[in-house]
Amino acid sequence: MKIGLVQYNPDWENKESNKKKLQKLFTELPDDVSLLIFPELTLTGFTMRSSLFAEELEGDSINFFKGIAREKNCHIITGLILEIEGKYFNSAIHIDNSGEIIESYNKIHPFSMSGEDKNYTAGNLPAITQVNQFKIGLSICYDLRFPELFRFYGKEKVDLIVTIANWPIPRIEHWRTLIKARAIENQCYIAGVNRVGKDLCHDYNGYSSVYNPMGNEIISLIDKEEIIIANINIEQVRETRNNLPFLNDIKLI
């Protein structure tokens, strides 16, 4: 399956400008991409003004991505602020190639150092979805530091874990190390999509990457706005787990 990682520099809290930026990036997208993955809080950046930018599942931002999914005939995983029953969530949304919402995941670990825990409600459930034959687990940014969520996905034998992020330069080596570790631990592909540029507090250099089930980097991109493409093969997941059946030996303490 061919996946595209959309690494770009969102204008701060400007949804309309960012839609235009993304439309320009899409002009060079190959026709046979099955899944496009966008950074955390794709159209706003890592804002703490959740109540101002939150939308319900049928809001304008969702409709924008539904249109892209239909136009490009591909699945999309994007990051948005969802309002659910008066609460605000940092969410990852899976939209299929016909523009239907398939799954949503609410970030379980808000980043307390930035006050995210005061401006967003923590999710409490993992989310597993599917694209073609690939079983996919969803996660967002700070989740990456907590292996318990990823171990759940490993025990559920997902084939790919997607992590969308706004992960700044001072801790970028943690990002790279943790993505690699999660791939090795759970013997599956990991696709991590990070932003570039600046917001009010941080600089970002991307390092959007895909790692294979053995923890080898397939592709990564530094400091550029670009959609990078990776081919992932479900047979490599199965072969790795059959040859090295480590997941069968887990003993949770």
C-alpha cells in the first residue's frame, strides 16, 4: 500500500490559509496513494484556544477533508479539534475515499507542560481502523511517550500505527527514537507525521518518517514542506511476526 505523509508549515490559527496551502501541495500527489496522513491539529497548529476553533464532526474542516478524500480517491487521517457534548478534544479523524468518517481517536495524553490538559479533555479509548488490508492504530504526539497504548495496538496485531504530531526541535531526537522503538516493540509499521516551521513558542523541523516492522527507517523528511510517499507491505508485518514471534511471549506485570 502506498501512503503519503503531508509535512507542512501551517499558518497559526488560520484555517482558510492552511486549506489553500494544502491544496497547493496536493497538485503533485500521485494517483495511486491509498492513505494521506496529516500533522496534529492540521489546520490550526497547536493552539490552546480549543473552544474558539473546535468543530463538530460535520463542520467545515471535516467537509474540506472529505472533499479531498473524494477528489484524490484516497483515505485521510487528519488532526482536528472536535467538540463533543460541550467538551473539546485533540482528535485524529479517519475519512475513507468516499468521504465517509470511519473512525475518530481522542488524544489520551494531553501535554500538561503546555497546558493542553486544561484546554482539552483527555480521551480514554484506543482507536483501531482499517485501510485496505491494513489494520491501523491511531495516536497523537505526546502519546508516543507512553508505550502502554502502543502495546495495546501490538497485542491487537495492528499492521500500522499512525502518530500525528507537533513535535518541536529541542526534543526531536526523542521523536525519532520513540517512533523507532514503537516499531520494534510491536513489529509493525509506524508512520509519524510532524509539522515544520514556527508557532508562537516553538520551531519545528519535521522528521516525518516511516519505519518498518524491524525498526528500519524507510523514509524521512527534514525541514521541507512536501508530501513524501512510502510503500508498505503487509506481508512484511506477517513475516516479521512469524519469524520472530516476540508478541506471543508478552507477560504484563
